[in-house]
Amino acid sequence: MSGVAIVIPVLDEAASLPRLLRSIAALHPAPDEVVAVDGGSRDASVAIARAGGMRVVEHPVRGRAAQINRGVEEVSAPIVLVLHADTILPDDAVEVIRRVMADPATALAGFTPLLSGPGTVRWGTSFHNWIKTWYAPLLFRPHLFLRGARLLFGDHAMFFRRADFLAVGGCDTTLAVMEDADLCIRFARLGRTRLVNRVVLTSDRRVAAWGGLRANLIYLKVGIRWGLGLRKRLERHYPDVR
């Protein structure tokens, strides 16, 4: 049975980590490894993660791409799940991952995210996030779409074989955002990238901060610029929310 490691890029996630720790503790079967890679948090993230029994690597370079690369280097399990600190997995996630990755034709996969907050489910934005996994590659990489490529993002809790991640060169550290979509494109050349019909709950904090309409316009603006090859300084169009 294949081992599964969870890599968690962390930056100022003190508010999200207690719930995440409870979620990981409830996984059955348990993952073989869990590593949090901190990118220089100024809050209590590192202390909370360590107090919860999580292995923490403090990485000197801030940036999700660099943190993910470091996390994959640190683990040894053959399958790796990249989990954002504000995303909650189903309790059988490890078994789902093993079953999906048992198919040699699948290179990369992810769960279906449902954006939610206290007393709120963002159905409209969640639907947009689902449908853009189809229309984005169809518009910008149709040759890969026809070969089974779907465009996934960090909120999908993406997972893959560690050896394949290293073979494609890992995440592009020049990208402050859209490093996940870029990774999908490179994985699509190895095999199918797919969305699993199982839900993960992810925080609606960006939608709450920006508003639903503005949030979807930001997602479209950044995605279109990336798809057209305008990748420099995309983070200017994607305000940070913690």
C-alpha cells in the first residue's frame, strides 16, 4: 500500500491551524508523514503547529511555490498531498488518494472544494471554481484538454506522485500566484489530471473580504493574464488575505 505525505505551506495561519490539526488527527487511515513548511510567519503559526505535534520546517524563502518544493524534498512517501492551512479534508482522504493514484494513467488529482465560512456556503463561487477546471484548459491549452487535462488550484488539495513532481521540476518559484495551475500543465504532459468527486471544505475568507462579484472578477483577471502568458507580477492583481 502506497504511503501518503501531507505538505502544508504556512504563512501567518495561526487562526486556521487549530482546526486543521483537529482535521488531520481525525484522518483514518492516518497519513504516513505530515510536514508544515513555514515561510516566515510573524504570528504564532510555528508554535501552534509544533504544539499540535506537527513537524515544522522553517524555510528562509517566502513564497508558496518555494515552500511546496521544500516540503516535497523533506518527505519520503511516494504520494504527496499539498494542503492549504484553511482547507479541511474528509476523514477518509488518505484512502481516496491511494485509490485514485493506483491508476497509472492519473498523474495529478485534486478534491472538489466547497468554499464556506461561519454560517455561509459560497455556492456561486464554488460552482465557478468547479467549472473553470474545465473551461480554463479548454480555452488556453485545448491540445492538453483533449488529452484529459483539467486545471486545478491549491484549494483543490492536489496530490501526485513525488517522483513525478521532481521529474517536472516542481513548482515554478518565479510565480507568486498560479504556481498550482502551472504545475497542472506540466503534469498534464505525463498523464491525466483529474478532479475527484469528493468535497473538501475551504475557507471563504477571500470572498468574505472582497465580496462575491469582486472575488470572481479577480480570479478571472489573474487566470486570463496567466493563460495569455502575462505572468510577471500577477500578485499585484491578487491581494493577500489572512
